[in-house]
Amino acid sequence: MARLAGKVAVVFGGARGIGLATVEEFLAEGATVYASDIREPAKRLDAANYSHTIVDATDEDQVGSFVETVLRETRRIDVLFNNVGIHLGKPLVETTLEDFDNIFALNVRAAFLGTRAVLPHMLERRSGSIITTSSNGGVMGRPGDPVYNATKHALVGLTKSIAVAHAAQGIRANTVNPGAIDTDMLRATLASPDEFEAKQHRLVASTPAARVGEAWEVAKAVVFLASDESRFVNGVALPIDGAKAAGAMPGDRYSLDFELGVR
Ligand SMILES: NC(=O)c1ccc[n+]([C@@H]2O[C@H](COP(=O)([O-])OP(=O)(O)OC[C@H]3O[C@@H](n4cnc5c(N)ncnc54)[C@H](O)[C@@H]3O)[C@@H](O)[C@H]2O)c1
């Protein structure tokens, strides 16, 4: 039996990367998926139980009317996936106030608006799983992107607080905390796409698994958190990062003198 059969899932940030991979996994597991994003999907998905709507997840009215439309059509939302995010790879002293406001206004605001729009309905039904994409930078410090990491820590705080407040009412709230995952975002962060192969070696030196991850590897974890298999898992920040958040590697590992793992 499909693990999400009969469930309705709403996805913010479902056009590409981790979001699109999750939409595909949700569909494969039998869910009805209402995806949204500011852009059209990178890949055409032919499924009767799938739609994609252009929604700016930072716009209160757009988020509200998207969720209202889903509820009018289905009368239920079982799963909310807050996946919208942008990266900011700047040292603190180079970060402008505008950079700071922009990234909080996107990464944190989108998850707040999506959750606030869906939670009353989930509370009414006394059932629902909310999954938000944080980062391993949401559970550990990283030197190159402090304000991005601050937004991702904020998402963990929001999520744990929702879990604690509403667990007894049937609501679950968890984050997935990816490490470096091969998506457009990562490639743009690292360099031009052509330089990715060369530069990823440096990037994964601090990853015990010695490789970057793939979007579907995050999507599989999101499916688990969305499904009833995880019904007693609540308030968790789940690293999907080849053990990077688990601890530091021996110093010689950072010399980059090691073999890359095989995907
Ligand atoms: N790729 C990684 O290495 C990595 C690591 C840790 C966490 N993450 C997080 O994973 C999530 C997905 O990232 P990705 O790597 O798939 O990158 P991505 O850029 O491919 O995906 C982000 C999606 O968010 C959408 N989006 C941006 N602004 C939006 C807005 N205002 N309204 C609606 N949609 C909007 C984009 O169009 C895009 O489809 C992000 O939250 C990111 O911070 C990624």
C-alpha cells in the first residue's frame, strides 16, 4: 500500500531541487499534491492528482488564497511542506542590513505564513504533519553563511515550538536539515555550474560521507515524516547530511587528501 494514499499535501517551493523531488516522491506514494512556487516546474509531471500554482510564499494574500482553494477543493490538508529558501554566503561583516532583512523575510516569513495558513485547519481536524526545510546549518555553526544559518536555526525553533504547543491536538512538526545537496541552489552558491565538479571536492572535505547528497535522498526523509510511519516523531530536526552535523572530522581530513565517496 502506498504510504501517503488518501493524503493531501501542500508544497511551497515545489518547482525544482528538493521541492520537486519531494513532489515526485509524494505522488509515487499516492498523495494528492498541490505544489506551488514563484516559478514554473523544471520538469513536466503528468499526474491526475497533481497541480502546480504560482504563489509567492512571502505574500500573505497569495498564501491565504492558495490554501483556501485547496481546502475548498479537498476539505483536507494532511501534509504541509514548507521548502522555500534562498542562500546567502557572506561573512557577517559583509552582510548589509538589506541582505539580512531579505533573507529573514523569505526563509522565515514563508514558513511562518504557510504554517499559519494551514494550522487552524489541521487543529480543527486534530491531524496533520508539517515539515519544514531547515539545513544542517540550522543545528550547527558554519563559518561561511552565518545569517543564512540564523534563518535556518529560526525554523528549527518555530518547528519545535509548534510541536510542543500542538502535539496533544494531533499535530506533528519536524524539520529536515540537509547538508550539501546537488541542486541549482548549491551550484549557484559554489560557482558557475561548470566549476561545480572541481569545487565540490573542497565542499565535501568536511562531510564524513565525502560526497554531496541528491535531492531524492532528502525527499525520502520528507515522505517518512509526512507518513503515519513517523506518527510518534515530533519536534525533530533531522540531519540528512552524510554525518556532517554529527561532529568534526580528524584534522588531516581537511587537507583534502582523501578519496571522494561513490554516489
Ligand atoms: N541544496 C542544498 O545544499 C541545501 C542544503 C540545506 C538546505 N537547503 C534548503 O532546501 C530548500 C530547497 O533548496 P534547493 O537546494 O532545492 O534550492 P532551489 O533554489 O532549487 O529551491 C528553492 C525553491 O524555492 C523557490 N522560491 C524561492 N523564493 C520563493 C518565493 N518567494 N515563493 C515561492 N517559492 C520561492 C524557488 O523558485 C525554488 O524552486 C531551501 O529551503 C534551502 O535553503 C538546501
